[in-house]
Amino acid sequence: MPYEPSPEAGANSGVQHRDISSEDAGQRIDNYLLRELKGVPRSHVYRVLRRGEVRVNGGRAKPEYRLTEGDRLRLPPVRQSAAAQHSRIAPTSMQQKIQHAIIHEDADVLVLNKPAGMATHGGSGIAFGAIEALRDWWADGHPNEKLELVHRLDRETSGCLLIARRRSRLRELHALLREGAIEKRYLTLLAGRWPHGRQAIDAPLMTRQLQGGERMVKVHVDGKEALSVFQPVQFFGKRATLMEVELKTGRTHQIRVHAAHAGHAIAGDEKYGDRQFNDQLRQLGLRRMFLHAHLVSFTWPGGKTFNVSVPLDDELKSVLDRL
């Protein structure tokens, strides 16, 4: 049956026409619509695609169709929920927090020092995350830009988060990610004294969706390839080890699960960690998971190098001082 919410649910958008630019070319039409039609249920987006109500150059298009520069889209009238309209703008306090988190800006990318405790993006009961707050604040001065996440960080992880300012650059960065050509390094505090020196942990990971939408990840032979390289930085007796970890793949909760798999859980990790160790570190002032993305480095097509790093925040430094 047609998607027809009650009148108080929101306003009808009317028929829309969109011309696809080079910046939007190359992406699937379903992903484009999900991004552009904020507040429209995902199921309805796919329904209008299946029914042929979305037209590309006058013809029907399947969800997997990839947009081409110069395509002309006709979008049918859709209704946005009132709740989505009301909550689509991030609170001013959150926008200001994100504004102050920008540590690098150039014509191609932004880099955030994402605060711990802030989701990378909205979803699963979260109205908005870092990218939504950044877009809301950025739009005032740059109305024609469409900021896009290059990668993601766990909610409790702080540090370097890369944002593309142009769709063409996003495609290039995603290609580099697929090739393993973007270097991502993290600092983390692990329980116990790490005995192995520099060690690569090559252990496949499988994600399970639990009731309520929570995700749990475990090492499993049938999981996806996952490779992390651990390097000790500083030892704190037998109590803990500060480690640098280089991600060679980007699986959900990868460092957290690989660390626990090695028998040295991350300090403050409530999901995969060591409760007794977490209690000890809480007494030293740790109020979050000790995992920080401190470096991103790569080479753009054409040879220009890009390198950004951000140090540990004062809370994590003070924990190390007390150790």
C-alpha cells in the first residue's frame, strides 16, 4: 500500500528534479536517495524505486544503478516525518563541540579529533553523530558542499576522523582504503605486560547482531579477514602496556577484539575488557575506553602526501602519569 502518514507526520516534498554532477556520479542510486531524502523511511525509498516512481532520464532504475554525470532524476512526492524534521538539526552545543574538534582543513578534506562518547554518525537510536553535527554547522558557510565520511570510528574511540569535501575525493580515498594504502595508527592501553614485541594478529572476525541492535564481534574461522599490528610503546611494570596499533583492515571493533584475543584487553572497554583491570584504572581517573586514533597518512593520486596526527587528550595522559 502507498506510504501515506497522517497529516501531522510532516510535510510533502512535492515532485523534485535533480541533475547529477560529477561529484555525485559513481554512487548507487539507492544510497543517493537515502542520503538526500532525510526523514523518509528506508523501506519507502526502496518501494518507490521498485515501483519505478523514481525516473532516471525518463526511465526506471534499479536500486543498484550507478549514477552518471548529467543524469536527470525525477523524484516522486514523499513525506518526511515531523519527528525527523524537528530533530534533523544537531543541538548548537554539539555543533560547537564539533567545530572546535576540526584539527585540519584543506580544499579536499577535513580531519576531526572526534571526542570519545560521540557516535560517528546517527542511527540505531542515535539521532545524529559527528558527521550530522558537522554538516549542520558547515552548511552555513558552505551551502553547496556535501561532506562525506571516509571511514568510521567506534563511539568510544577518540581521534582522527577523515571527512571528504568532494565526492571525487571520497571515491579516491575509498579506493586507497580498499588497496590498504591509508595508514591508520592508534594508541591504546592494554592490561598486563605485552610479552611479544612487535606482533601482527591475523585473526578473522565475525559480527553478530544481538537483540536490541547491539553488535558483538568474535574471532571465528568463518569471519572476515582482519589484520592488526601491535607495537609496544611504554611498559608500566606488569600492570599495563601502552601500545601503538596499525590497522591493516577496518573491521568493526577490530583492535578491541584482537587485543582481548591476545589476552591483553583494552583499558575501559566495557564490552570485551577485563572488569578488574577496568576498576583499577577507574580509580586512576579513567572514565572512557583508552583507544585513540592518533595518525592518518596516505599519498594522493598524483604523489602529494597527507599526514595528520593528534596527541592523547589530557585525561588519557593523566592516567599514564598516575600509572
